[in-house]
Amino acid sequence: MTDETSTARTIEVDADVYDVLQRTAASRDTDINGALRYLIEVPTPPATGDDED
């Protein structure tokens, strides 16, 4: 078993993406990292229009 050290990474995003992250962070009472974790962990809704009825 290997122990890996944590590394910090910088990711550049478009201003619109940053705006969404800021608004999500504010509504969740967290920071940008918390908003990213929230958006990654939230289950995605099923796509509509896939029914063959």
C-alpha cells in the first residue's frame, strides 16, 4: 500500500463557470471547493425524451 500525498491543483475555468460555482457556494454556505464537491456528488436527473411510448 502506498501513501500518496495530497497535491494542490489549479484549474482555469470560464467566468460563467466561476459565477455558477460562486452562486452554488453562497447558496450552500460553503466555499468554491465545497461547491465543487456538491456538484460532483449530486445525482444527475434522468434525461427526458428517452421514452419509446
